[in-house]
Amino acid sequence: MIKVAIAGAAGRMGRILVSLVLNDKDLQLSAALEQEGSAFIGQDAGLLAGEDACGVLISSDIEAVLQNSDCIIDFTAPAATLKLAELSAAKGVHSVIGTTGLTADEKLILQKLAANGAHIVFAPNMSIGVNLLFSIAAKTAAALGDDYDIEIIEMHHNQKKDAPSGTAERLGEVLAQARGLDYQKDCKHGRLGMPGARSKNEIGMHAIRGGDVVGDHTVIFATDGERIELTHKASSRETFAKGALRAVKFLQKNKAGLYDMQDVLIRE
């Protein structure tokens, strides 16, 4: 049994993760973490997730949470994630990170932790379908070449704090690499005023927010006379949680390093 802790266990994603871990024969819920001052501290994580009582109480004691765990799953916020990743690495606890909104410098910290022996899966989206979209989009971009303009459109619920989504950013990076472009330089975020004619070396990025949308991502390849659209729509957060559990099991079998979900799908 792999002992798994859940960070942000009282949140929407945290509760789904708790439920799935409790119902997985290969995993044991070892701890449930929330920030200090949370109203959920001391509550049974199982009951909070809609399951039977499991005896694991929500805690804000990071040291205690890591002491009894093999791996921690974290879908929280960048600052909390980095602190937790550093403490987990020091304790030899594996990390599965689905937090979005990390800067390039913050991602570099994860790389350094992995270079020093940490086991980390970091992916902005752990859905199997989205990771298939990454692969298909890259192959399509390479096959079509620069005769086709590329635009990315993403839509999420009205409470999402970061834009564009981590998934959309990853799509942009994948497409830029496939076309030999520089994502940071060639990605254009929305358009306003008189930006001029569209250049070939341009990837358009557009973020939409509204309602309770879990996550929609579309890549458009457009040229004179035709348009190709690749779309993934997530209707439940459970799809991300299932991917995270696969990542936990993957890390248990592999050496130290920084991995993404492509690695999990290919090597597991």
C-alpha cells in the first residue's frame, strides 16, 4: 500500500482525491492537509468527502502529514506548493503537483529539487485526454507548417484566478516547440486596438471565464479555405484526480526526477 497525503483536502479537488484514494486498493490515505485557520481542521477527511469515516483528520501540521506519507498530491496554490515541495523533498516524500500559475522561476525550483533527488510529477493538467491532445496538437502543427495560423481558446469557471490556464500555456509551449517558435516571444494574449496583420510566427491565446465550466481547451489551425479544430472538454474534476493517482503509482516505480503526465502515460 502506498501511503498518500492530500494537500488542500477540504477543497473541491481535495475531496475528490480523498474519495478516490479511499476506494483504491493500492493506496492508503495517510493524511489530509489544510492551511492554518481552516474551519475544516479536525474534521474526518472521509466524511468531508462523502465517504465513511476513515479516521484521518484534517490537519495543518505539515511535518506530521509528511512524517507518515510516501507521496503527497497537491492541487493548491503556487506559494504553498513550492513550500510543500521543498519540505517533501527533504523528507524523501514524493510529490504529485497539479497546481497551475507557477512562474518560470518557480518551475525551475522544481527542476532543482528533482536534480537533487526528489521524485516529482508536475503537470498543469493530469487528464489523460488533455495529454493526448498535447501529443496530437504537436504532430498536427508540425505536419501543417506555417501556412496554418494557430489560435488557442480556453474557458474555465468564473472563480479561476490565473489566466491563461496552465493547460493552455502548456499547449502553447508544445505548439511553439513543434513549429520552432519561442512561446514567450511569439504567443499573443488577446488582441486590442490596432495590432496589425497577423504574422506567421504567432500563436494566439484567449482566456474566457464564466459559470461553472471545469475546463475547455481548443486549438485552431486556420488557413485559406479550411480550418481544423482540436477540442478537449472536461465535465468533471474526477478526470484530473484519476490522472494524479496514476502519477502516484508511477513515482513509486521510477527513479528520482521531474516528470510530466506524458512520462506517466508512456512509461507506466
